[in-house]
Amino acid sequence: MSKGFKKSLFGFNCEEVVAYIEKAHKTFKEKELLLNEKIDSLSSELKESSEKNLALTEENAKINAELTVFKEKYAEIERLSENIGKLYLVAQTNARTIMDNAMSDKAIAEEEINKNLSLLNNAQDSYNEIKENIIKSTYDFVGGVDGLLQSIEDSVKKIQGNNILDENAKNEFEAIYENITK
């Protein structure tokens, strides 16, 4: 800032120089106040930004720690997933083996059941035949017993008839004997 001063006997006019210096001093003072306010404002903003930066740094550290934990968990999940996949394959193979064995056992059991059913059917047929023979024998026996009872009844009737005839003959004989002996 160059300013042209009036010249006086001993150089420049002192009053103008002093007025200029005072004016410049006042202008610089105002600028200094404005700059100090701006510095205070920027310092305050810097402090807030520093605090926010510190908070963000702490938050970032927490997030990084959580990320590390998540990465470890993810790695563990991956390992478990691989193990589960392997276990699934083993379980699937075991299930197939069990199913094959079960089907084989089922076929053997069905064959055994069919043999037992055949034996039971044969036994049932034998028992039915025995039952029929017993029923036939029972009917034959009952028929024989009925025949014997009828024969006994006929014999009883004949004997009773003979007793009556004998009694009649005896009465006749006694009547004749009495006639003769009289």
C-alpha cells in the first residue's frame, strides 16, 4: 500500500504520516480482530472436527474390531460349513447303506414271513383235515352208538315181549296144569 505523502520542509508531513499510520493501524486492528475471530471460530471448528475425528477413529476401531470378529466368525462358519458338507455326504452314504441293508433285511424278512405263512397254511389245512376226520369219526361213533342204543332198545322190547309171552305161556301152562291136576 503505497500512499503519496505531501512533502514538507523536513521531509513528509508528519500529521499525514501519523494519520495514515493510525488509520492503517485501525484497519489492521479491525482485520486482526476479524482474523482472531476467524481463528477462534476455525480453532473451535478444528477442535470439534478433532473430537469428531477422534470419535470417528474410535468408532472405526470398534467397527474394525467387529469386522475382525465377523471375519473370524465367517471363517469359522466356512469351516463348519465344509464340515457339515462332509458330514452330509457321510450321512447320505450311511443312509444309502442303511436303506440298502434295510431293503435286504426286508426281503429276507418277507421270505421268512412267506415261509412261516406257508407253514401256518399247511398246519391250518392239516388241522382242518383232522377236524373233519374227528367230526366224521364223531358222526360215525354217534351213529354206531345210536345203532347200539336202538339195538338195546329193540332187545329190551323183545325181552319185554318175551316176558309177556313167557308170562302168558306160564299162565297157560298153569291153567293146563291145573286142568290136568284137577
